Amino acid sequence: MFGAAAAGAAVLLALTSYALLTYALARPLGIDVSAYYHAAERLASGETLYAGGAANASDLYRYSPWFAAAWIPLTALPIEVVAAPWVGLMGLAALLSTAPLVRFGPTGWAAFAFFFPLQLQGAAFGNVQPLLVLMLVCGVNRPSGPLWVAIGASLKLTPIVVVLVYAARGEWGKVWLTIGLTVLLVAPMLLFDLSGYSTQSGPNQDSLAGVSPLLFLPIAAVTLLGTWLLARTRYGWAAAGLAMIMSLPRLLSYEAGFALVGLADVLRQRGVARP
């Protein structure tokens, strides 16, 4: 009975993911590329980097300045020429971050059926999310982990949650290196006019912050505490992935991909534990 219910839930979640992907594909491909491209143009020309706009506008730039600077060479090409390869790169990142799941039997296939369409949804928009998730999936548990976490935190903030896992495991060198690199990447924002920086979540967001701060803050706090308490267990990275999602004040459906940071690790350990 439980197995049938789990299978039914997996099918329902997979269908939901494919529905969200269909929605993304119905819109112009690479719509979020305009935020990165035009921010690079403004930075290169000395204009306001953090230009105001509607909270849900696809061309609203919210990231650290280094990312806009990295896009400056691409502005030598028309945005239409840049968008297609970028979307393709994000699609490849979506595949690489989810394909390993299929090695772990039916549970892995169910996870792949749910997360791959969500990652592809982010790729279809041209959002950096699939690449960010891939960096975290491949990097958090490596010696270079602080660098990948700092890059992620400079783009979407909540990857800094990984510091809790490092700290609880006594990896203090990684803690301070992660914090230092994050400050190095984020601090240049203070050199810019932030009056136009949008802190509004906008409509059609899934975050509990859009429902009520009184709901969002306690649940985010509980998931952060859970990450600390579970950090030394096999579920440490999974708890961190959940905390990243629940701590996002502005949550889009494809950002559920943060769960991949710990999911593959849990499935791998379960696989090793099988006789």
C-alpha cells in the first residue's frame, strides 16, 4: 500500500514538473538573459547597475557586480546570438546535475523525473540556476567547496547555508574561507547606488514570505536549525538543500533544484549500504 502511494505521488510530482516546464517553453527562450546582458551594458557604460523595475521583471538585475562584469565581453555580440548558447549551457547543466540520480533504482528515476524538468525550466528561462545547482552538487563536499558556495551565495544568497554544515562538522577553515570569499564577491555592491535594488518578491512567487513573514521566518529558522543538528549525519547535505529552499524570500519553482545538493548524496549512501 505504501509503495503504491509513493509511486502515485512520484507520478503526480513528475507531471507537475512537466507542466511547469511546458509553461516555460511557451514563453520566449532565454527571457532572463536580458537581465545579465543589459546589466553588463550598463556597467560597461557607467550607468546604474541596479536599475529599478517591476519585482517580477525578467530584466531586473539582483546579483553581485562580478557577474555583470563577466558578461561584458558577451555584449560585443547581439543578445539573440548570446541567448541560444547560454540556454544550451544551462540545459547541459540541468542534465549533468540530475542524470546521476538514475543510477539509484526506482527512487532515483522518480527523483530524476521530478527534478530534471524543473532544472530545464530554469534553463529555458536562461536563468543561471541550473549552473549554480551543478556547482553546488559537484563542489560543496570538495576542498574547493568554499569557492563554489561563495559564488552561489553571491548570486542567490541562501547557498551560504552550507556554512552551517562545515561549522557543525568542525571544518572551520572552510567556514572562514567561505565567509571571506562571499564578502569579497558581495561587498562591491556597496560601491553602487542600491536605491533601485528590488527587495520585493513580486507576484506569482511560491515563497512563504509572500504569504506571511510570521510563517516564513519560523519555518526558515527551523530548517536552519535542522541543518545544524543533522550536519554530522548522512542527511546533512539534504537538510542544507531544504534550508536553502525554505530560506529564499523569493522562491520560483525551479529553485527547488537546491534539494539536489543533498539528494544524490543520500541516495548514494543508501546504495552503498545495500547488501
